[in-house]
Amino acid sequence: PEVARLALQRGLDHVFGSKKVDLGAMYDILIECMSNTKSHADLTSEGTCFWWLYVYNDPNTKISTYTFLDLGVGIFKSAAVQGFINKFRKATGFYPNINIADDLLAGNIKSRAKIDTDIRGKGIPQIVENAKSSIFRSFYIIANDVKINLKTGDKEQLQHSLNGTLLYWELEAS
């Protein structure tokens, strides 16, 4: 939590100066990213994948960029998503990840874990909702072979797959 707070404050200070800005949405996003990496990024052992956070404050503008990368299996290869996809793959033989992106973003893919069921499946929809905040100039998720623009809802099938999940956002004073 302290790393998240410090990283967020550096960007907010650069973009907004002394103006009071609520850390809430960004803090929730960053803690969710860190938590997902710890709990879901490796299908065999919890807490074995690393995450990286990079914050860049452009010295020529009032723009701050954040890049969060987890080096796990990626959202679309997580156990819950694979269970959801397998239903379709059995019926069709092939089902691209981009076809379930809307279900993932809406929280329609539920974890099969029997613990913490009241909080499971809510993280990505929370990120989607928070990304709509006017403090974000742009917000992207790249997971496996899908790129999603959370500001516009546009989705793109990538030619090459990322083994992991990357979130990128830019802060700009409106």
C-alpha cells in the first residue's frame, strides 16, 4: 500500500500541483493490479510472479504516465477465464480471447474458487469503472493477445501474445 500511495502521489503532484485530488480511483486500480499479480498471475503457486510499476512525469507537460506489468499468465489464461472459454471451445473448436473481452470487463466471468466469493470477479469491472474518471487521459489493458482501450471501449486482437498483463494510463489535468 505504501508503494502504491507514493507512486500515485508523485504523478498527482506533477499533474495537479498543490490542487487536492482524490487518490481513490487510482489507488483502487493499483492495489487491484498488485493483488491480482499476487493471487492470480501464476496458476501453480500464489505469490510467485513479479510485477513492475513505472511512473514517468513528462518534464515538458503536465502529463504523468503509469505502466503496470505483471509477468504472470495473463488475464485470458487465468483459471476462471479458461473455464469460461472452454465451454465455447468445446462447441466450436476455437474461440478467440477477444470474443470474451466484454464479459471479462463486465464481471460476468466468475472465479471457481470457493473462498472470498463476495469479492471475487469484481476487480476488473472496478478498474473499468474507475478508468472512466476525467483525470485519465487514456487507459489501456493489454492481456495475452488482446488490447483494450478502457476510455473508448475499443478492442484489438494482437498479432503476438504477451505472457502477462500490462496496464497503461496517463494522467492529465482537465
